[in-house]
Amino acid sequence: MKILALYIAVVAGVLSLAALAQRTSVANMCWCWPPVKHGGLHSKLKPQSLEYVAYGSYGTEADWNNPDHVYALNYSQEQGRRIFYQHCVWCHADSTPAGPSNRSNVTPEPPLLNDSAVLGKESDATLRNMIAKGGSGVGKSAMMPPYGGTLTSDEIDDVIAYIRVIAAPEPPKPAANPKSIGE
């Protein structure tokens, strides 16, 4: 009986401390991966902020092929980015904030998120179906799990909005020597 009373007292104490922690400044902190690679695998304590990043965007993402180019993300795209780095980065990127991805261990190898040749030609409805039902639900690899029970419809739409930014084809390059109208 003494052990049961001690157990209940410990559980009550832990729950009280958890409730108290929700009222402190620690509850408003986010242990997040930095958006760019750094030398170590340490997380940085970063306060949550509702402030805009430059030019009214909610966040940014470096172009995976050209780190000098940075995409400004709207709210929906930033939410999609967050979800991607939580659920999808492990198979749809060559590296993750924690190190190499699992992509090379998956057969068939899934497309990179920035692969405009593959993802750019898929409609939003097809991507939505693929994310919700998983690979086997749409006749593709069973290695991709269904996220329809994990993500809301709005979250799936946010991931698609993020895909549309990252998998955008390269903008056309101007002609080297355009002719003038009079020639």
C-alpha cells in the first residue's frame, strides 16, 4: 500500500511540474533545427516569433541547387516546409538536419522534393491523393506511408504549396543577343 501511495505522489508531482512549466518562458521556446547546415548536430534554442521575415514572408528556404538563391515563403508554404522537415525529409531529400537521409535505402528511390521533372508535372489533386493514401494507395511504392490520418487536409495543401515552390522549374534564361525590332 505504501508503494502505491508513493507512486501516486510521484505521478502527481510530475504532473504538477509539467503544468507549472507550461506557464513559464520555457513553454514558449522551440527547439528547432537551424534552416541551414552547420558544423554540429546541436539544436539551437529559438524563441517562437510571429514576426515577418523580410518582405512580408513567413520564412525562407535556400534553393537546394543554388544556395545563393533563397525562396521567400508565405504562411502556407512555411507550414508545408515545417511538415516536410518533420515527416518527409527522411526520404525526399539527400540530406536532413540530422545528417544523411534514408533515400538511398528505399526502393524504388523516391523523387527529391525539388525534382521539377517528376513533381512539377503532377497535379495538386494527384499529389494530395498520393500524400493522403500513400504510395500503395495510388499504385506506387508501398514504402511511402499514407498521411491522410496523420495530416489534416489543410496541412496536406500546405505541403503541396511548399512543393510548388521547391520543385518550380528554372526560370527561362534570356537570349544572348536579342534582335531589335527594326532589324
